[in-house]
Amino acid sequence: MKNELDFLKEKIENSGVKAPEDMDENYVLKTVENVYPKPVPVPKKKRVWKTVAVSAAAFVFVAIIGVVVGMYIFQQNAIGGKTVSLPGGLSLKQFQSHAQLKVQIDKMRSEREKSNLINGVTDYLYGNYSAGLDYYMTEDNYEAASGSSDVGSSGSSTGSSSGSKTGSAGGSADGAFSSSHSETYKQVDGVDEADIIKTDGRYIYCVSGSDVVIFSADGENARKVAVLSSSTQTAATADEAEYPDDFDYEGYYGMRYISDIYLKDGRLVVLCDDQGDTMVQVYDVSDINNITLLDSMIQSGYYNSSRMIGDTLYTVTSYYAYDDEYIPCCGESASPDQIPADCIYAVKDPVSENFLVVSAYDTVNYDAQTESKAVFGGAQDIYCNLENMYIYSTDYSYSYANYWDGGYYSDSAKSRILKVNLTDGISFTAYTEIDGYIRDQYALDEYNSNLRVATTSYEDDRDVNNLFVLDENLNTIGSVTGFAENESIQAVRYMGDTAYVITYEQTDPLFVIDLSAPASPAILGEVKISGFSTMLVPIDENTILGLGYHTEEEDYIDIEVQEGFKLALFDVSDKANPQVLDSVSFVDYDSSVQNDPKALVYNPDRNDYVIPLNYHHYEYTYDDDYYYDSRYEYRGGMLNFKVENGKLNIISQYKADYEDDVERCVYIDDTVYMTHGSYYGDEIKIDSVKYQ
């Protein structure tokens, strides 16, 4: 394998650049070889680079010197640590001290600086001048690439616990709680998922910026009864033209914004961003007129996702080791503890200072020790069942051709999956990499100890799709690859030993994939329909509901464009010959369920569904070479429907008179409640309509 010096030699020899005699390539290389690998002193004063026109050979010389310095540094930084072998042949490095962690991070920072210099040389020699010179040699980017401050002891930003403000005109704490009320739509039974709206059958809890606004469930008399604030200061509304003279700018930018909430047994669990960390707050809401903060916990990193199993909250965050704060922390918000070194891991040759942090937190027994572990890597989303959590992320890479060949580039994607066992604390048990990117959590499913994963990858500059079957050690034991060329996965759902996959470019094919023989999965059949589904919902073993987009072909551009919302019903009783049973389109409508499955509300008492459905109608006319908007109308609303006898039965469609999108719906007894307004920076509002 070529080292960096050999690589640069080859690039210089093939570049065709003629340099001055004293800067000739051979002269430079000979000079460097005579001193390689002796260290080159680094000036104490930071050098400031300007965007200048330099010869290719001079630029190469600077880059080579940087490589020599970097390689010397790496040789001095031998990294200790204990090797932990996992099933499937994976080895993780378990740090034995925070000092070892510091050395690892210093190495990665130096590696990044070296990589930036090498990339600059490569881009320049390939002819990508804007990337090679203007990017790598400007002052701002040089400073960003060369930030190698001394790393000391770590800290973590903490925030004081916030209280709540309750309204004196609130609903009665003695009001009846209905057992007939909606729950958050979940992928796996028994594994609760966080959301921006929850109800306990008496009150409705809604996330609105840095607050949780609580409404009484009193039908058309529903009203706000309390506002629980997670922030130290209330933000100015979006329509304020100017801030008041005494507005606290520092406090404004330091606000906590709520991402998600859970609601269980009179406890409200709030997850919010706390200036780059994630804060978990637990409130007692059993008496709505006397809400009290029970406990709060801080976890390093931006909130990624979470699940709750029983009373245990599992939280996943992404933490970047900035400057001297290189040790992730977790614990009581007033004084979170640094995660012990032996709970921090690294895969072989990590390339980024980004940590994936996962914690288990008991939301009832606050004195129990919060268990936290971290590993170098990224987190995109998670799939979780009662025993295992799978955390995944996607890495994209790009390859460039010569500038004079048009600057052509192609990209590729690879997904990394980390398996975390939850049955006895938190333990990392397997890791793998597979081709392609993962659309969402529904692309993963564990069945009979095997993990099934659907991805979209790039092959010869086109999209293709795959489904992999991995064993309990995340070794690939079977796959079907390369199907639906030039299309990408939009929705996946697994039912036992069968996978149903929606792909889309111009039409909406539903593929039925047999997984009964895990080592040899096979496509049994497919059916096409216009539009495409982004969510698949099993109705029974023979019927699947699709929710997604209505599309129409536009003659003037000869492609299909999204023109509304669509429901589709598929018959999969004959897996080799699936059929479309029914479909209903709503032109000029959209729904949050198209992008978020949690916006789907299922009522088991009525065996029907409720979703937000908002009207957006545009009309354009052409006049004097300009398009202008002649008419624009939008209204919030909701749709109530059910599946009966192989047909989609629209029970009712509600179209409101306000110009806000309905964001979410919940039901309590015979009333559907709709929240709207908060997308535009206003205070969240609530509307209601009776079931028909």
C-alpha cells in the first residue's frame, strides 16, 4: 500500500507541471527524502494563510512538509487501551484511562490536519482549483483545520432545574381520566416512543418551543390549564419586529428547546436541548395545579433519539469533543459525572472526535446509578425492541475526476450499525457495515435473532436497493441486492418472514420479499401504482395500508411531481401476485404523516384512523414573461377513515376555518383534538371535532 509520500510522488510525476529549477519536483522530493522522517520544527506563532496564486510544486512542497510533521506526531502517540473482542470478529478498544482517550483525540485531530493538506494537494493536481486553493488555503479554513489546543480536564455544560408555571383558571385536578384515548404510534409493542404530543385521557400535553403547553380535554371548551417551561427565559415571538431594550440576548440564545416528551403514570418526562447537551426532566403532573420537578439529568451531546421500556429511559446523543471538553458526561444536572474511561470505546481507526453516547435512566428510582457508555462514531437513528437497540448512521464518500474532464464525481454510502444489548444494563455486543443508506427506523427489524435491513446504494451512478439479513453477531448471512434500479426506498414494513418495500422514481412499486429462508431471501412479486407511499401499516396478514404522496405528470417538464396526499390499499394474500385493492387521492392536501409515522392515530375501539390533513392550493398565471401567484388558500384539518371489506372508507374530513396547519391529532372518548399554530412561532392552539 502506498504511503502518503509515494502518493504525492505519483501525483507530481503525472501532473505535467513545470516548476522553477529550485522548486522542481525532483529537487523537492530529493530534499524531503534526505530528511524523512526527521521532525520539522513547528513555529510557535500560528501562521496565517491567505488565498494566493502559487505554483503547483510550491503548494506540493508545503503539503509534503505538513505530512512529514503529521507522520512524526503519529509515531510519537502510541495509544494504549484494552482490546475487547465481540462476537463476529469485531474488536473494540476499551480505554483504561482518560489520558489514553486524550491521546486518541489528539491523534485524530492531527490526522484531520494531515488529511486536509493531502486533500488540498489532490484537488489541486486534479484541477479542482476552487476546492484545492480557495478552500484549503483561506485563513478561516486553515484556522478550523489546525485547531489543536492542549486538552485538559473535561467539563460539561449544566443547567439549573426549571420549575413550572400553572394557570389559576386551569381544569380541575379531580376531573375524570378516560381510558379511551390515543397513544403514540409505535414500531414495537412494549417499547414506547417519544413524541411532541401525549394525552392521559384528561389532559393533552403539547410541545411548543421551550414549553409544554397543557390543555384540558373538555371538547369545544378545551382550554390551556398550565404551561411548563423548560427554559430560563421565554423567547420573543416570531412576529416581533424589534426586541425590547432590556431583552436578554445571552439568555435568548441559551434557551432550552424541547425535542420530545413521554407521559406515564402521572409523570411527564421532558427531553430538551441544553446548549449542546441533552437534559432529561421528570415532572409530577398527577395534580395539574401543582406540577413539581422530581429530577433532572444531563447527558453530553445533541439529542438523537430515545425509547422507554417500563420505567427505564434509553437516550442516544451525539457528542463532539470540543477543545478541552473531550470526556462525555452524564448524571444529575447540577453536577454530571464524567463517563468512566472503561465505559468509553473505539472501533478500529476512528476518524472523528464524535461520540455516540447511550444511557439508561430510571425515571422512578432517581437514586439509581444512571448507566452510560460511549463509543467513537455517529448516530442517525435507532431501531429498538425489548432486548436490543440498533444504532445506525450513514457515511457518504465522494470521488472526483479531473477538472478538465468536467469535474465529474460519484458518491457512495455505507451504513454502520452498532448492536446494544439492554437485558442486563447496557453492553455493546456487535458492529457491522453494509452498503447503502437507511431511510428510517422502519427499514430495520429483528426476527428470530436475525436483523433485516433495507438500504439504497449507488452503483455505476444509479440508485439500486438491497435487503440484508444479518445474524445475531451482525454477520451477513443472506441478501437480495440491486433491485429497483434508478429508484430509492421510500417505505419498509416487515410482517413475520416477509418484507414489504416501496421504492419510487416515477411509479410506486410494492415489492414482496420472502425471508423465510434467511440465507437466500428472494423477491416473490411486485405491483405498481401511481404516486408512492412513505409509510406502510399492516391491517391484517393479507392487507397493507400505504400512506404517502399523490403524484401527477407535468407535461412541461415530463416528470411526475407531488400534488397531494394519497391512501393506497394492497392485497398481499398471494405474495407472488400482490394487488392494489383501493386508493384515494387528495389533490392539494398534505399531512405530517407523510414524513412522521407518529402522526398516525389508531383507535382500536372504533378500528379506524385519524391523521392531520391540510389544504394548500396555489394558482399561477403567466403575464408579461413573469409568473405570479394569483390565488393561495390554505386551511388546517383532519381525516378520519377506516379499512372495511377491502375498501378505504372515508368517515369524515374536517376542514377548519383557520390558516394554520394541523400538526397532530389525539382522541379522547368521542372527540378528536387537533393542535395547530406553533410552526409559525405563535403559541400553540387546540381545536376539536366530534367523531362521526
